[in-house]
Amino acid sequence: MRRVVVTGAASGIGAALARRLAQDCEVIGLDRKAAPDDAIEFVECDLADADSVREALGALPDRIDGLANVAGVPGTAPPRTVIGVNLLGTRRLTEALADRIAVGGAIVAVASLAGYHPGFEDRIAWLLAADDDAALEWAGSSGISGAQAYDVSKKAVLAYSRRLCARLAPRGVRSCTVSPGPVETPILGDFETSMGGAVQRAAAHTGRHAQPEEIAAVVAFLLSREASWVNGTDVVVDGGLTSRRAES
Ligand code: NAI
């Protein structure tokens, strides 16, 4: 049976993904808060805290087939937290688990349409090269807003995933991202606050927001063996929002 670690498994997209994968995989959920579902093995861990991640690693299996990096915080959080969780937490866990992923396995991170917002392009390579302290120092002292930090964090996750693809493909491990538009989860209200009307405008184009299960289905596919030739790419799952907005 395939064994998959899912971060952010206590809520929203991560919870929907864990439920779906549990039908035919062994799922280990990881989150800073307890999972609502006893059916899934669960490890409590704060991805922003290196000690907490180190402790969690001891509770995770030596060999896994997939890692889904879903946990994230919105732009209503302080910039240091946004960069600390969305980018550095994702990278911390991924680097620690990469060698445990079996041949034929995959890493899938949930990025965002926000990763396509223009700006900060020249900061991304620097951020990926910076150590955690330097990245957090920049997030806290550069004057960027939480919303800007969110865009940067997701842009950096997209770039990091492409780099992982180049690094891990020779070992037979794939790396992809999924970029959702607005999704009906507990943090949608925070996005409404931090993105100033963009979430409502999105619904005017698409008629509704996504359900978490509609994002989880795509992540599950990318993690599966059926996606064996999909690698190093981002799949936008936005109900056509990007195209419909461009054509209107
Ligand atoms: P959610 O708030 O329902 O779930 C996020 C989960 O991440 C929560 O269970 C939370 O406890 C966990 N988490 C946050 N910080 C953590 C930390 N330091 N350590 C461990 N776990 C932590 O939100 P949702 O919508 O399911 O978000 C999942 C991902 O999807 C996030 O990366 C988010 O940025 C992304 N996304 C969400 C969209 C939306 O409209 N809901 C749109 C585009 C991307």
C-alpha cells in the first residue's frame, strides 16, 4: 500500500486530500492542530518550528511514496509567519523527507494563483538561496505586507518545486505544484480581507468558489502512479478564472 504524508491535514484542502487518499493509501497527516478524523494516523507538528519538525520526523516512516505539502497561512498573518510557514516550513519538511521517498514517488505542493501575481521576481532566487534566519529577517524588516509575503511565498514554492524536479527526477521522484483559485475553506475569509475584493471578483467570473475536494482530486492524481510523466509543472485549478478574466 502506498504511504503518503499530508501536511495541513486537519482542515480544508489537506483534510479533503487525507480523506480521499485514505481509500487506498496509508496516510499520515501532519498539522499544528489535532486532526478531526480518527481514521487517519496523525502527527502534531508546527512546520515553522525546526525543533517541532525534528521531533515529528522521528514519528514518520523511513520510507514513503508521497509528500503533499498543503499546510499554509493566509496574508492576514504577519509576513514572518507567512514566509516561515508557507516557504520555510514546506522546504524544511521536504528536505528532511526527500531521501525517504521511494522510486516512483512524488512531492506535490499546494501553491496558489497568488504565485502568478506580478512583483518580487528578483527576490525569489535570493530567498531560495538564503538560510532560514536571513529569509525571516527579510520578511520582518523589508516593509512588505502580509499579502505581499503570501504572493512571494507561493512564487517561491513554485520555483522551489521546479528545482526539486530537476534534482530528484534522476532518482525517479517527481515534484509538481497545484495552484488553486479561491476555495471554500476556513481561510477564505482571510483571503477576502488580505486581497481586497479579489475573491468576490473571482466568483463574479466563475459563479462559485472551488470545494476543497476539487483541489484534493488533482493533488491525489499528481501523487499517483498514473501521473508518472507529469513532472516539474504547476497545474492551475481555478474553474477557468484566469482565462475567463483575461477574455472579459
Ligand atoms: P485551512 O486553513 O483550511 O488549512 C490549512 C491547514 O494548515 C490548517 O489545518 C492549519 O492548522 C495548517 N497549518 C497552518 N500553519 C501550520 C504550521 N505552522 N504547521 C503545521 N500546520 C499548519 O486552509 P486551506 O484553504 O485548506 O489551505 C491549504 C493550502 O491551500 C494553503 O497552502 C493555502 O495557501 C492554499 N490555498 C488556499 C486557497 C483557498 O482559497 N482556500 C487558495 C489558494 C491556495
